[in-house]
Amino acid sequence: MGMIGGGPGAFIGPVHRIAAELDREIELVAGAFSSDPGRSRQAGEAYGIDPTRAYADVPAMLAGEAARADGIDFVTIVSPNHHHLPAARAALAAGLPVMSDKPLTATLAEAHELAGLVEVAGLPFGVTYTYSGYPLVREARARVAAGELGAIRKVVVEYPQGWLAGEASGKQAEWRVDPARAGLGGCIGDIGVHAFQLAEFVTGLRVDHLLADLGTVVPGRLLDDDCAVLLRFDNGARGVLLASQIEVGERNGLRIRVYGERGGLVWQQELPNALTLNHADGRTEVIHAGGPQIGPDAAGRTRTPAGHPEGYLEAFANLYRDFAALLRGEAAPLLPGIADGLRGMAFIATAVAASRDQAGWVSLTI
């Protein structure tokens, strides 16, 4: 693996590295970790890679690795959103598959361009929508698909955080509130798109209309930091998506609730090893990660026995295990790909425009 981004002070770069290497199928061996050559070298030292493979920029990495017999097999992109398209474009042009952090790009137009490049290149492309890697999220998806809840009627997905309730200070906060680097969405693009993807992933449904109210609560901020979106799915089900980064005291409280004719389910990211099923006859069933009740999708991505918690890093690692399977020419149907990334950008762009224009209900079109 060659990494683009993830330099000193980055949060997500080390997460990608740990997750990718967890199953010993992938190894980080090169990177253009920062736009500053000195900081890129510093990151390379921290990651423990060959100093000659910590490059000054992306073109240098692609050229240097192409000249090696043991050059990189794919690129992972963990830089801020505005760099996703140029980095992916360069990697695909060099004949390298790509794993990209979300959101796919900074704008919907860029996402369409990238989707076209991926189609022409015909190379594997993955998007790290982390929460679709959790075993019990995959279990929830399988149970919905099997009809255990009956026809889906209502979906509620919430993603509260509080870390941007005040001044956005520090590397991780500053770029997320800067339109030049984050793109057209703030909270909606950073965590709202995770909630959107989770709702579609678990239910197997597609959002076709939405009504959005995006707010900028902290004075002087240029991008949204608090979001409420009503959803309508293609089967007629209704939904609610709430995402906020100004809810003081909240950490990473992603939660999804799905209600059908015969039951409902609840999964929470901060309690990820339990999936609650509520049946119409009043019974409540709790499915535990690693337990005997889980099906093959979840069991195949569970590493420890029941009662031994797994979490964020392991979910991330499951996506990289899926991507490694793609590189070997195997199927990985649950790995989010370019189509999921494009839908996410369409959601962001549609919600931002609808809220700005106070447009009411609008169609979600790609």
C-alpha cells in the first residue's frame, strides 16, 4: 500500500495503516504523506518505512514506485477532501487501484468525473464507509434482507458529536470547517454522509427524496455544523437523519433504528457488539457479536469470541480485507465502492442546495 496524506498530526492516516495491516494481507511501504517534503519524511519515520519511499509529492511517489520491482500495488487516499480527485486521478492513470476515505470528493461534479475515470480504468475502487465494516451492521443488513422485519416502514439514523461546539482549533478541526478543503458540506459531508450510507446499507433501500435543514450554529463558521434531514425511500418508507457536531458532551454517538411491519432493530456505534431486535409480539432479542445467532456475513468478519469486544479498528480492517479480496480477483459485495461514493456526494450536494434554497421536498438524483 502507498498512502497519500496521513502526515504528522493526522488522525485518520494511522487508523488506515493499523486497519490495513491487521490481517497481514496488506503492508504500508510508501507514501506521499504531506505536501511538505520534510513532514512527509517525518511521517515515513513514524510509520517505520524505508526513508527513500517517503516521497515529496504524489507524482514522485507514483514514478518512484513504478520504477521498483517491488512497487506498490494500490493507493489509499486519506488527505482532505479537496485532494481526493487529483490524487485518485493520478493513481488510476498510473494503473493503480484506489481505496479512498469519504466523502468521495469535494463536489458532486468531481465525483462524476472520478466515477468516469474509474469506469474507464476498470480498476478496483473502494470507499471507507467505516461503519459498514462492523459485523453486527452486516448482520442487521442480512436480517432486513431476509425479511425478518417485514416491509420497512421507518428509518431513524442519528450521528451526534460535540467536538466542534466551540472554536475549530487544531489540524483535524480546521480543514473540516474550511470550504476550500472540505468542499461544499461541513457536518453533512463529514458525518452526515456516514449516516446516509449506513441507512441505505442496512435497509437495502435507496433514498429518492429529502427535505433538508442545515444550520451553521457557531458564529463565523462558513459550513454547516448541525443538520436535520427528512428522508423518503424508494419503497415509500419514511426516515429521519440527524447529524450534529455542536452537541456538547456527545462523542461519536452514531445510532440506527429500522422499523418494519413485524419488528424493529437498533444498533449503536458506541455499543457495537450488540444488535437489538424488537418483535411485534413483545419479545426483545439481543444478538451478540461472535455469538451463535449471527449469519455468515457477520461471522466472516468477526475475529474474537462473544464477550470479547471488537470495534472501530476491526471494522476498518474488514473493509481492507474486502479490498484485498478484490485485488486477488475475488468477490467483495459488501465493500462500498464508487457507486456508493457517488450517491454520498449526491446526498451532500442535494441537502446543501435544498437547505440553502428552502426548497422543501426535492428529488435525490445522481
